Amino acid sequence: MGTVFSFDVRGGEPGAVRAALEAAVAALHRADVMFSTYRDDSQLSRLARGELTLPECDPEVAEVLELGAAAERVSEGWFSTSYRGSLDPTGIVKGWAAERAARLLRAAGATGVNVNGGGDVQLLGTPGTGRPWRVGVSDPLRPGGLAAVISAAGADELSVATSGTAERGDHIVDPRTGRPAVTDLVAVTVVAPSLTWADCWATAAFAMGSRAGLTWLESLPNTEALLITTADEIHCTEGLPPYLT
């Protein structure tokens, strides 16, 4: 998926957790092969060319496309599973894959799980008694600095996902034009229970711009966000402050 995944896993029976970790890593590699837009032999590429039908693909392909279609509906088209007229659900795959890996570990008995996929994080449980997971949000305008620290205190499930231009440049596309999104934002960080959705919502809100993006994010249930503009202005949803430390 063009990035690095890391795991921080606490508690549980060691043998069961290790087996689940191996299964989670294998699932990530399998998702990478299945959904790659750079491999001609991936199921996604073959589906896009009409060489496979959806029922002929692995069930995960249909699952991801259904989730992507739901994200398109909720965002009124600001999130899209196509790129320049071709099928491309990569905007949802990384978050979905990381969340799925985290849930495999939790189901195996781990009491605390932190899966980080390229800076987007799914948190489950806690790292220890009375200790919440904490996630630093990079400052896009001050390399090496933090714009905020998110605490998962009181939440058994929490994810933090950021979309912006600081790390990968102008890679977020405006679905209306097919060109890089031109907005007043440099980063959008979304806090929500599910990384699948947090990743999608951060991308969609970035494409909308700060005013429309903030208004839309406020309308979503169980979703908070931090938006940073090119003018170094910070905008937050009303419910975000309790997560800040």
C-alpha cells in the first residue's frame, strides 16, 4: 500500500496473540496484492478491465466496494472510488485493512491494540490499567512538531486519520474535476471509532475545504475533527476538546 504498518499489542495469551498477529500481517499483504492499482494481475485491475466479474473476485472486493459506495453517498460524492474514470477504491482500502487487522488481534484476546498504517491509527482497548492510548497529530506547517495530541481515555474503540498535503503533496483529488483538490486546507484529522470511516471522512473533508468540510463533519455522528488551513488557522468540531491532552 506504499506505506509502513506498525503494531503495538498488549495482553492476551501469547501464543494466540502471536498467531493472530501473523494472520493480521498476512491479511495486509493479501489486501495489498488484491487491491493494487499498479499490478496488472491484481483482482481490482482485472475487475476494472472486465476480465473478472465481481462474484468471481474474493468477497473482500465486494465488501470494500460496498463500503466505498456508502462513503460516496454520505459525502455526497466528495469521496469517490474512481479516479479519472477508472475503478480505484484505494482511498478506503488502507483504513479498512488496518482496522480489520486490529480487530483480528482483539478477537484473539489482546487487551490493547494499536495498529498504525502510515500515520492513520486504529486503537482498541487500552495499553494498561488506567492508561489510555495517546496519538500525536503532526503539525503540517512545522515539521517535527505536533499540532495536537489525541487521547482515547474512556473509549474502547477510537481511530485517528489525517489527510493532507504535508507528506505526499497534492495527492487528494477533487472528484468533480479529476484534478488535485485546491482548497484552503493543509490537513484534516478525523477522530472516530472506525478507521475505515475516519480515513474516508478526512479525505472528503479536505476536498471540500475548511468551511464546507467543518460543517459537514459536524453533521456526522460520533465524529470529531481538527482542520488546519494554509493560513495556519485551526478549526475544530465542537466535540473535539475532550479528546485533546
